[in-house]
Amino acid sequence: MSSQIPAAQTFVPVITGGDLGAYTLAREFHEAYGVTSAIVPTAENLVVGGSKITHLHPAGAMFEPARVVEHLGRVAQHLQRDGERPLLLLAGYDHLVRIVIEHSEELRAMGYVFPDLTTDQLDRASLKENFYALCDELGVRYPKTVSMDCSQGVQAVDEFLESVTEVGLDYPLILKAGDGAAWANTRFPGRRKVHFLYEPNQLQEILTQAINAGYRGSLIIQQFIPGPDSNLRILTHFRDRTGQNSLTGLAEVIVEDHAPGLEGNSRAVVAVSDAQVEEQGARLMDALDWHGFGMFDLKIHEATGEAYFLEMNPRLGRHHYYLTVAGANPAAYLYREFIDPTPHGEPVTTDGPAASLTIPLKLAKHYAAPDQQQQLAAAKRANRIGWPLQYSRDRNLKRDLYQRYRLTKAAAEVAHTPGTMNA
């Protein structure tokens, strides 16, 4: 049973999605301002539901823009029936970011507030070919990459396979969609968010299946950057209305989820700092003239120590609670930007010791590299380890039992899905 939002509440975070990232944002707004958030998941669930700090508005499938906008209109009417108040709209997935940007005029007329971005900015940031072109312009390193234009049809697959060999891409390779939003709505047996390929036959099969399933965007094939999960990084920036990068936060992954569809979702992270990587991220944000949160996935080459930017997410990442544990609650930046516009003050860069986990600490220690084990120990001594789904001010028996089940399930999934990739 979700909580009702009090009429006296002066603003409402409206968070689309029903996963870890959505609940984390609701928790962060409650921690900072004591408010209840409206959550728009596809369906009721106990990740965001069964909560004292959320009010659910299930939408069903959220791929058709007209249906999404219509549903958000109904949500706005419900939330505004006791008087006008700003509705802070936070899109949880890339395709929802696009829908918000493309329908910004309609949504603002409903009372929603959100970052001021254009489809051109979004295309440069989230379409991987465009993002890598921007990296080239700025001298930011990324994996050797080729792309297949799936609109050419299956007849172009054999020629493309030859080009992969010609440019010197050696197996293993990583395959992922250039348009993550369109890929999320593509269905065929064995489809994953990220594919790890050991031979040409695997690449040919995935390309053919994707095209036959109706995917018409690009597919990105990349050189695998060697190294374990601990070489992966999550870099978050918040760039405000004045063009200042007000918040920078870098996290080092301890272990990722490698289950199909969940690749790239970190199970355990520690806050770190790296001035060179953070400066590169800030330059990308500035070049895009970005507004709001952006998150970059990176990987450190195990032999050279060089950082490779893999992609940009045009929003907060799913596992971002490390920012709050490290002392920089994202809700405060969103509030000062869109609800009560006030200066953000001097830019903040987070650092450890701090950790955020969705698996038991014992398991995180098992997977942690030696220096990460030291970071976890320091974070524990400093009382700076957070479990985003376990909030002491949001407890009831049903939810507590479910979170205990999730923690056990997550531990089992991590234990049985070893591996690493450019995610």
C-alpha cells in the first residue's frame, strides 16, 4: 500500500521507473526534505511500493510517447487537485528522458519542472556514435569501435563482418546498442543489454536476430578493455543553470550484475577520486552545454592504467547512493535548481571513505580487490556504508521481509554470474 501525498506538501518529486534508482531518489528526497514522492512504475512492486515515502501511479508499458504523456497528465491532475505546486519530473530511463524532452512544452504546461535540454543535446550525449565523435573532438579516450547500421538490413551483415576484421578488432568483443531506448523495446531470444562475443559466428547471429526483430538503429561493436569489475568506474556530474559543474562524484565498482538485462548495474561501489577522469567528464558536460545530472561509465585498462569512457547516461545512474553516503545528496541539488532556485555554492567533489551496497557486506568484501577491502574497512569505521533499499525511516514487516529476500537473492545472483565486460 503506497502512502498518499499530503496536501500541505509544497512540491512533489515525480519519479518514473520502479527500480533501485527510483526508490533511492525517493529516499534521498525524504532524507533531505521529509517529502513523499510520486513514483510512476510500469506496475506495483515492493522495490518502490509497500513504502511510507512513495505514492505509486503504475503506468503499464512506458514506450509509446503519447501514452506516457497522457498518463503523466493524469498524475499531474491528481497531484494538483489540492492546489498548484511544482512537480519535479525525474526520468529513470534513457527513453523516458527522450520522451520528456520531446514533449517538454506539454509537460511544463501540466506543472512539471525538469532540466532544459534539447533533442540535439540528447542525441550528442546518448547516441553512442555521436558521443564517441565528441570524445574525439575533446581528446577523451574510448574503446576502438565500429558500428553497424541495422537499417541496411540483413544483406549488409556479411560485408560488415569483413570490416570488423579490416579495422583490427580482435575477439573478444563487446556489442551494445547505439540507441539504448530502441534496444530496450527490441525482443528476440537471448537478447542482452550488453553481449560478450568470442567469435564471428556469435556476432553474425546477434546482428541477424536484431535486424529480423525490427531494430533499425546502430549496433556498436567495441574492443574489450581488459580488467575485472574493480576497473569499472561511475562518474556523476550535476551541471547547473549557470553552467557550473556543481557536483562531481566518482565511484569504483566492486562487483557488477552480469544477469541478462542487468549488465552495467553495480551491486557494490566505493567512492573515490581521480582528478584527470573528473576533469574529462566536466569537459564533456561543458561541450554538451548540459543541464542537470549526467553519468558516465568508464573502464580502466588493466595493463596501461588508462581510462576509457564507454558511454554517457543522460540522467542519474541506477546505483547513485554513494553520492549521498559521501555527503552530497542529489536531492539537494535538484531542489536548489528547480524548486527554490538558489546558488549552489562552491563546486563539490565527493571522496571516500564511503560505500553503497545492494549485497551483504561480507560478499562485497569477498569480491573486493585488496585496496577496496581497505576502503570498505575505512568506510565501516567512519559509519559511511549505505544500503539504499534499507531505510530505517521506511519500515514495515512486508517490506522488510522483501528486502531481506532481495539481499539474499542478489547475493546468490552475484555468486553465480561471474565475469566482467565493458558495460
